[in-house]
Amino acid sequence: MPGKLIIISGPSGAGKGSILTELINKDGYSFSVSMTTRAPRLGEVDGVNYYFVSQEEFDKTIHEDGFLEYVHKFERSYGTPKKQILEKIASGTNIILDIEMEGALNVKRLYPDAILLFVLPPNLKILHERLLGRGSESVEQIKNREKDIQKEIAEIVNYDYYVVNDEINAAVERVERIVSGEGEEYRIIDPQAIIDKYKEE
Ligand code: 5GP
């Protein structure tokens, strides 16, 4: 049986990263390493988190038709290399893409069976605490991010399923159930109700 293509998106602080890490350590799951022209952050490893490339190399890959999708965002380019994805799917491995909405929709157009999954924090207060706890951004930067949060959550209208990351093991289990086709209770039927739940009081 071919593997499944799973796209995971979500606002920063939702805990997407920890879900990805847990899943990738499981048999049958693999992470799609994107190419980017942005510089590595502290701790990021070339070939693991991203392939960090020059704009020239990125453009060359575009011309060689090497991307499944790519976007230019935040003044940087990001793209999903095509070859690794097709090979993994053919070998029966589920492949996880950590990409933003525009890319997710482009992939969905090419592969209607792709599962578009949105990760949410339990509530905005917890999101705020998680962002503060990371210690990697100033309070000012966090405030700016939080301004965008409503906009980001509104993107849920384009996704198939949502997972609330209240507790990591439970969240990973929900993702696995969705992937195996047994997670219909997590299907997004009424996106507006979810959006309303995350409105500031
Ligand atoms: P960051 O620079 O923080 O690692 O990523 C910024 C945004 O780009 C995130 O929303 C991430 O999911 C998205 N992203 C990373 N790689 C790709 C990619 O290959 N394609 C698309 N469309 N988005 C990506």
C-alpha cells in the first residue's frame, strides 16, 4: 500500500514541532526536508531541519522541476523537494510535510488524498505561556506574533482535520488515528465554531 502524504500546519507555539518529532521517531513515518534560502537558526542542522541553500541553487531546482511546491514568503524561499516524497510514498512510508497554507493547498491540488492537518493550542493563554517559556523571543516579538494568531487560526477553513495539542502523547495518538482513517471526530466540519473558540475575550 502506498504511504500517505500528511501536511501539518499550525500557529507557532501550538506544539507542532513536538508532534512532528514524536511521529518521525515512529516506524512508517518520515519527514520531508524542505529547501530554504533562510539562514539556519541555532541548533538547526543542514539536511535534517532543512537543506539550507543559496537563492541560485533554489532557482536551479525550480528550473529543473525539482519541487512539488514552493513559496516565497517572509522574504525567503521555501520548497518541498519532489523526489524524496515520491520515493517514500511508493515505498509505503507516510511522509510528513511541515509547510504553510499556500504550499498545503498546492499539494492538495496535486494529491487530493493528502491529509491537511491543523494543530491548535488548548487556548490562547497556554499559547502565550508557551511562547514566553521558549525564551527565544522578546515580549514585543511575542505580542506581534499574537496579533497574527487570529489570522493564522482562520486558515483552518482550508484544512481537513484539527488536533488540539493539550498533552503530547494524546495529540500524537490523535494524529495516528487520523492517518489510519479512524479519526473522523477530528474532521473540521464547522471551522467557524473553532475560530470563535479562539477569539480573544
Ligand atoms: P521557518 O522559517 O520558521 O522554519 O518556517 C516558516 C514557515 O514556512 C513555516 O510556516 C513553515 O511551515 C513553512 N515552510 C517550511 N518549509 C516549507 C516548504 O517547503 N514549503 C512551504 N510552502 N512552506 C514551508
